Amino acid sequence: MKVKIGTYTRWVGPYQLAEALCFWVKEVEDEHGMKDKPDWVHKFGEYLAHGSVEPEKKVGEISSRSVDRPATILSKFLSWIHSKKDQKIEVHIDRWDTWSMDHTLAHIVLPMLKQLKATKSGAPFVELKDVPKELHGNKLTKKKRNQGELDDKHFERYDWVLDEMIFAFDSKINDNWQEQFSTGENDIQWKQLENGNSQMIRGPNDTKVYDWEGRKAYEARIQNGFRLFGVYFQSLWD
């Protein structure tokens, strides 16, 4: 297998061009602590995009959509340039890559999950039924949820989900995990039966003991990690 995936194509439009031209302008902090360029830089980008700046809206007035406003030649030109840019993706699959495809993919998915957890800049909404009760967090009123407010366990839930995915794929690669659920040594002997067949029996030195309940719980955790990977597959973004 050979995989080469280039960086995502970066959109550079009139607003991004305005910020680049105003590189010397310092960011200002709003009432929420978020830093951004001054409002006049955004208006400069608006002028580059549409040839005009919309006047400030009065209370109760509905703003027009940007797509309904005429686009400047510059805006059309930047859109044309972006349409010519493609993300470079090259994938070559060898025959042996699908002999044990689940194992092959695990080698790719595991390091990606680890990097995602280390570098992610946000977290999606995780269903409470998918996490332990101690991660359900404080209950919010319907009004606060609609306003986009997050409870105190929002980010911890996603970290837990990622950890369970990582656990599952790590167990897939390191498939000797079963050994931790057995102790002692095997002493297997074969007893000849009168009908000519042989029966496998434990010898006098057989001390092998299996923790079947522990192994069953471990396997269930692996399967749940793979289930969570499917459920939150489209949330694996940074």
C-alpha cells in the first residue's frame, strides 16, 4: 500500500485577501474574549467582494444574503482560481492489503486518532447514552441548549469516546491481549479410546486457568470502541 495525500486546498477570497493586505493591523478583543481584525478590515473585504459596503442595519431589519449581492470581477477571479485547485490524493492498494483489511486499516487509523486527540480544536456533541453516567454533566435548560451553551462535561465526553476508539484499534494491532486473561501452563495429553479415536485430556501438570468473564468484558469494550468509531466517524475533524 502506498498513500500520498496532500494538504487541503485553502480558500482565498476577498475577505482573506483583505486580511492579508492589512497584515500590519493588530487584532482587537471582543466582549467574549475572541480576537479578530477590526471591523473596518471586514468591511474592506466586503468592498472587494461586492464593490460596496452594506449600511448598518436598523433594529428589526433583515440583512440581505451575501450570495444575493453582485460579485466583483476580483471575487469571480479568486473563485475561478480556487476551482482549478485540487487536493492531491494518490492511493495504491496491493493485493495483500486486503488479506486482513481490518488489521491493515488499524495501522493507519490508530496513529490518526492519537494525533487528532492531541491537536483537535473542538468537540462534537456526544450522546449521553454513549458515555458513562459520570460524564453526563450538569443539566442545561432548553433555552441554554438552544443558545449553544455547553455543559461542563462536553469536551470530556469526546475525549472519552476517542480514548475508547484508540483502545479498540490498539487492541486490534496488538492482538496478544488475550494472554493477560490466562495463567499457568498447559499439559495436554491424548487418551486412546476403545473405538479407535483419541480424547484430549488435561495432564497432571496442567495448571492453566482462564478468566473468561474478564476476557468477555475486554472484547465487549473493543467492539464498543469500533461501534463508536462508526457512530462518530463524520465527527473526526480538527
